[in-house]
Amino acid sequence: MRQWSWWRRPLAGLAAAVVAAALFTGASRAAGAGDWQGLTPQEQSELAPLVQAYEYITADYAGDVDRQALVDAAIDAMVKALGDPHSAYFTPAETQQFTGGLSGQYEGIGVEITADPDGARIVRVFPDSPAAKAGLQADDVITAVDGVTLKGHSIDGAAVLLRGPAGTGVDVTVRRGTGDAAATFTRHLVRGTVAQPSVDARMLTGGIGYIRIDQFNENTGDQFVAAYRDLLAHGLRGLVLDLRDNPGGYVSAAVEVAGALVPQGPVVRIVDVDGRETDFPAQPLGPMPETAVLVNGQSASAAEIVAGALQDNGAVLVGQRTYGKGSVQSLLELANGATLKLTTAHYLTPKGRAIDHVGLTPDIPVDPQVTAVPGDLGDLGKGPIRYHDKGAAVAALQARLRYLGYDVADARGAFEGGTLRALMLFEIDHRLPLTYEVTDAVRKALEQAVAQAQAKAEADAKRDPALEAAVRYLLSGERPR
């Protein structure tokens, strides 16, 4: 049975988001050459067809055979057969890329990604990174890397494709926007060494301190303690800990963060495959301040360890239900330098709550903020646009009407009944004569309405309702009912 210990550097896995790589939870096992003789007769019988297939292919296939590719494919298929999205197989080269981001910096393009049905959605672009210099933005969806489509790829696989040695080039295909306003383009980026500072801190109003943690890498604990001590020195009265979109990282870093705040006792309990529990104890720096923790659906794994420990000790969670990843992965080394990232345990909060596939429920729910970004709405042209017209100008009209919230049921670029009804409603709402076509006056009113909607969206984007709710709670001292 695997024993948990600090020197093994247990980690808490990124659930669905990664920083162009993935972190994991677990302990390491020393590499070894597999012992066929040590297998039971039943195990040898179960593996016999696999060995026979390998021997037939390598001996009798009428063509070139890449033996290592056969082994890689077989192991990869075994892991995928588990049906566990958090377990994976990495070749030696993929292992080096996979673990490269644990030190707080890595080589790649500089984006944090999460799963998307069409590939990998960008959660954050790191400052001064190749991605930032290329103009990539949060909420862009990466659909292909070097021509390889990401649809159907795991998030770990997408991360491996994006990472690579500094100085190497990579073509990234991106979709920006949604619906008719979506645009797809490809950028050529040169990978670089990207710094990943994981902690940001500042004082807010009324002695409220704010600390954001983006992920839990090997420097996070020290960075958090330094930031927290600095806030204490500046008269900290209450703390907002922002774990939104935090995908996870080292268990030890999560324990250092939560353990600096909560009273003496366990921060997290890990339950191994044999059902044995191991507690990771707190080492508080002093009395726990009144604390509000910001969470959302992408707060996962190590972030949930911290949020759960704080909630069990009186902090309030603000935002949306967390991701719900309570499983623990171990990085198991194979004889050739390849690795298995395998789910080997689960964890519980200090009060014994299991959060896998459940998540943590906020004490103060705040709906996610949705800001409409129109993208390229197209060119309305200068002439009139009339019923039964077709073409790019009609598509531009429809894009504007949809952006403004009108239901356009027609096909893109076809001015039929749905577009006519939407245009009539727009004219009525803006006290325009019912012309049933796009005149100069209608065109001007459309552009003004879009500009006003964009300005409102930009203003809304600068607000942070969850942070505002957390500060209100800390200043009022009233716990939610």
C-alpha cells in the first residue's frame, strides 16, 4: 500500500483547466522494470493475448513496425478504458512537458485553458507571453494546434500540443465570438519561457484584504504567506480569497495556504485505495480572520481543498458551486521514463465531506456574469436593405439585431419574415417610422444602439458582483441566512 508523506510532494489535480499543461494530485512511485514472474497465474493468463498480439505484429506484419508506438498505444488504450478523465498516459517526452509547469514557470505560449466542446477555451492569457503578444484573449477557443484538431482531445492532450521548447514555432487556430459573430483565424506563435506568478494581493476598502490564487504550484505557499503577512501589517480586518477559475495544483501548497488561516486540526483528509485516511494538519499563523472565498464552476481540486477547509472553519463561499473534483492522482513512473497519471485516492474536507462529482455549495450564491461581446458584426453598406434581399449587408443587419436581443429566425444573409419582424420591433422600440427597410435613419439608429450596448457591456465587465457581495458581507458582519 502507498504511504502518504510530505517528501513525496502530493499534488491536487487540475480538474478541467490547465495552464497549457496539467497538474495532478498524488505521490510518486519509483520506476521499475515490470516483473512478469511476480504476476499470478491468472494475471499472466489475462496478459497472454496482449503479448501474443505484440509478437504476431512484430514478427508477421508485412511492413515497418514502430515497436515503441505499439507499446504506447496499448498503455494509452488501457488507461482510456478506465473511463476516468483524470487518468492519463504520457510518453517520456510528454512527461517532461507535463511536469514542466510545476516550478512556477514553463515553456509554451502562455495561456490557461479549460475544456470546451470544440477544443480548449482560454481562461487567462499571461502578461508578456507569446499568446498576449499575438493578441489572444480570454474566452477565445483554440480549435487546432499545428493543424491537429483539438475536438475530442483531453485537456491534458491539448496542453501537451501547446507546450514546447522556447524558440519553437506553433500555429494556433482560434475561434472568437459565438453564432453569426464568430470569427476563426490562425496565428503563428513562437513559444517562450512563461513566468506563472500564482498569487496577487492588495488592500481594498475598510481594511479588507484581497488575495487571488491562480493555481497551486511549488511557490504558491511561500507567496501566499508573504502576501498575507503584508496585509496583516497594513491592518487587515477581513479577507477575500479569490479561487475562481483556479484549476488546482500541489496538495502541499493548498495545505500551506489553508493551514496558515484555519485553526489547529486537519486541512484535508486523503483516503487511499485501502480506505485508510491520512490527515494533513494546519499550521496557523494566528487567529483566522473573517474570510469570504470567491469560487465558481472552474474552482477545482486543490482550490476545493482550500475552500472546503475554510468553509468547514466558518468562512463563507461566494459565487457558484465548485467543479467537484475530489479524486487524487499519482504520477507513476514506468521503466522507459513514461508515466501514468492514475487516480489512486479521494479526499475529504476536515468535517468529512466528500466533494467528488458534487462540489462545494456557496453560502452566498452569485450568478456568473455574462458580458456580450459582439465581435465583427459586418458592414451594413450605404444603400437601402430591403425585404427579400440577400447577401453580406443583410447578414450584418441580422448580426446587429441579434446582438441587440431581437429574435431573427431567418437564415444568415436572407432578409425574410423573421428579419422583417425583428427590424419592425427595433423601429418601434426606437420610435422610428415603420419603413420595413434599412434607411439612412435606421442605419444610424442601429449603429448608435450597438455602440450604447457595447459601452454598457464594457462597463458591466469592469464590475465584479461576487467580489462586491463578499466585501459587503465582510463590512456588514452579517452572516447569510
